[in-house]
Amino acid sequence: MPESTHAAPTANILNVPNITTISRIVLSVLLFGFLSCGWYQTSFVLFVITAITDWFDGYWARKYGQVTQLGRVLDPFADKFFICGTFIILAATVPMSEGSNPSGIAAWMAVVIVGRELLVTTLRTFVEQSGGDFSAKSIGKWKMVLQCLAAGWSIVHLSYLKADGTTWQPMPPDWMSSGLVIAVWAAVLITVYSGYIYVQAAIKLLRPSA
């Protein structure tokens, strides 16, 4: 959802974009529950639906001019709740019998992703309170796309596990396992890079004029 410094009237707060954003939070909670139970096929369907709501609320708000102050706050929170929670749960997947994490996501990767989101949120709050414009950048959108790709791929990969969650049945195709590694690393790298871009932008905005 695009950012705006102008809040819509109170009567318009419960519009389609905001209701969609709230539904994303509810769907995320359901997703976390299914992931924790090891119901990966259902989790993947929920993950895709939840990710689509992120695109839909922004599209609707832009097309029909339904941007609100509530949406400006709620939308990024819903995004971070969704993606950070998913990566944390995937990183906490029970290791297989040989000790590897079948999700392909290490704990440190989840820490990097959560840390970046907290850092950028803190910078945005500080810059905007100082009167600066810390609008979302295209790199942030690409970051979200690659994070969703990596998390979704990981969930599909996990769907090959037996019910005990420690052995494969059947083994995932080699291309899927190799693709998972590439997708996860791409998500981590763009997360770090986008964080660097936002830090640079914050420094420029907060630097005193000569």
C-alpha cells in the first residue's frame, strides 16, 4: 500500500484495502499454526493467498484512492508479521535424522531478515518524525518478492517429508533442492542489500545541510 502523509476521513478507515490488510494478519496466524503442525500442503495454499493480499490491498488503494493513515501503519506491520513469522518458523523446523534442516533456512538467515526489518522500521520512524520522506523503494518490493519465493519454495520442499518430519517420502527432485538453495540465498542477499540502501537513504536525509 502506498504511503501518504494525508489520512482519509475516519468513515473510510474500514475500506477494502484495510480489511484486506487485517485479513493478512489473520491468515498469517493460521499459516503459522499449520506450519507448526507440519501441514505443509495446506500451509502452501495459505501462504500464496496471504502473499496475494499484499499485492491486492496496494493495488486497490492506488486505483480507488483509498489510502488511510491506518493503512500506512497497518500494511507494513502485516507484511513484516507475515514474512518474519514464516521465516522464523521455517528456520525452527525439526532437523532430519542426519541433522540437516529440511526447510533450507538456517537460524542465522531468519535473524538477518528479522533484523533488517526492525532496522528499516526504526529508521523510517525516526526519519518521518524528523520531517523527512522515507517512502518505500523499488528494491524493497523486489526484496519482498524474493523472500516470498524463498519461503514458498521452502514450504513446497517440506511437503516431501514423511509424517514424522525426519525422513523424505519421496525424495524431492534435485532441481527443487538446488533451486531452494538459490532462492534462499537470493532472498538473504537482497535483504542485506536493501537494508544497506535504506541506511544510506536515512543518512542522507538526516545529514545536516551544509
